[in-house]
Amino acid sequence: MKINLDRLRKELGNAPAYVLPEKGDGYLYAYERLYRPFMQGREISLGALDFEAFSSEDVLDLSVDYHGRFFSDLAQLDSIKWALRKTAPLPAAVPFL
Amino acid sequence: MNFEEFLNIIYLLKLLYEVEPKVFRKTVDLGDMCFEQDDGYYYDSLYEMALEISDSLFAYAWSEYYDRRGMSITVFSDPLIEEYYRLAGEYGKAKGIAEADNLYFTQAEEEMRRNFNFSYSMDWLLKGYAEPKRPYQSRFALFIYEDGYVDICGVTVGLVRTYQFFRENVQEMREMLSRKEETAA
């Protein structure tokens, strides 16, 4: 597949910058051990979780952030992926690609 | 399973772990619980776990299903709930406040609304008595109608939060009334 590099650079530039949440250790534990593996399609074993490492409030905060911020970031990334799939190939005059 | 469903389960387990760790250890078997995005999860075992938690939290739990009406009624009571209303009655008497104006009576109603007003297919009723005439007279009931979907996780979270509310407020009222007695003495 030939890729329009200019368009790729432009779309990547529009991708939201990753900002590490300024939260406590409990939230970050829930983020790293629940949100990230789930979104990456990895299996999460609850038996391997340390239930002392986070609080129920941390889970609620994560839920609020998921609905308020992550969801819109994920939707934006999905629309970038969709746009990339529709990217027009370069003309045949550029044979080295 | 989507992330929201997954997080609801985590929240229920963590809340139970914080509020009543004995019930957590008795009813939750984490060893078999593995979750993955877009994977079917074990709804039956989750449903059973939620029912077991619901039955184990309060000292009295009675349930009946009415086929003709398409609804189930579950009644819960506990010495904590009885104590809550007994202390609320003492507080009301000390302040010369009628039950209708007693903030502890209204706070309990508000807590029930907060915990169980999330589905059109579920109703609830709370009855509190400052001077009960029989055991478990202070109680609440949940009415679940089969015409719609009621999230069992949501109901169980509501029950855990309700239990936590009564327990924390009983402690608070005991301390407050004991301070009043010390001041009066």
C-alpha cells in the first residue's frame, strides 16, 4: 500500500498529546493495571490485583475520566485511523514507494 | 464486555472490600475472574456472586417472585437499620423534632434515592420506626420488574452503599448522643 506521507504527518500532528494524569498513586495503579491492559486487549486477572493499592474513589475517578476525556481522545484516534485508511495513494510517478 | 461494564465490576468488588471485608472474603473468589475486552464474560457466575453478596450483607433478607405480576420483591433489614432509626428517634426527642422534620429520616430516604433510582424497572420502599414493635420492623424493600433490565451489579453496589450509610451514621449518632449526655451530666 502506498502512503501519503504528508497527510500521515498532518494527521499524526492532530493526534491528542498524551498527558500523564496528575493523580494519586491509587489512581495511577488503577490506570496502569486496569485501563491500559483493557484498552490494549490484554487479559486482566483480578486475582493478581492488589486491592490495597487503590480505593473505590480511584475507580470512580477513572470512570469519570474515561467518560469525560479518554472516550473523546479514543474517538478522535478512531477518526484519525479512519481517515488514514481512506488516504489516497501517491501517483504512480513515484515508483520507489 | 466494554470498559464501563468492567469498571462497574471492579468498583463493586473494591467497595465491598472497603465496607465489609468479611463478606468480601466469604463471597468473592478472585482466582477465576479474568476479563478481556470484547470477550464474553461469565455472566452467570457474576450474577451468582452479586446475589450472594446481597444475601450476606444484611442480617435479614427475604425474597419472593410474583409470576403473575412479573416482579420480585426483596426485603432487607439489619440490627444496624433498627439502631439507626432508634437513635434517630432519640435525637428527634432530644431536639423536640417530629419524624417528618427529622433530618436522619430524610437523609435515609435521600440515600435510598441516590442508590436505587437508576432504573425505571425498579422501585423501593423504606420504612423506619423509632420505636419498633417487632424485630426487623425497620426495613427496606426493592421491587424489580421483569419488563425491563436492571443491572444486578448496580443493585449490589446500591446495597453495599446503603449498608455503609447506616453503619457510618449509627456510629456518628452514637458519638453525638453520648457527647450530649456528657454535657448534660
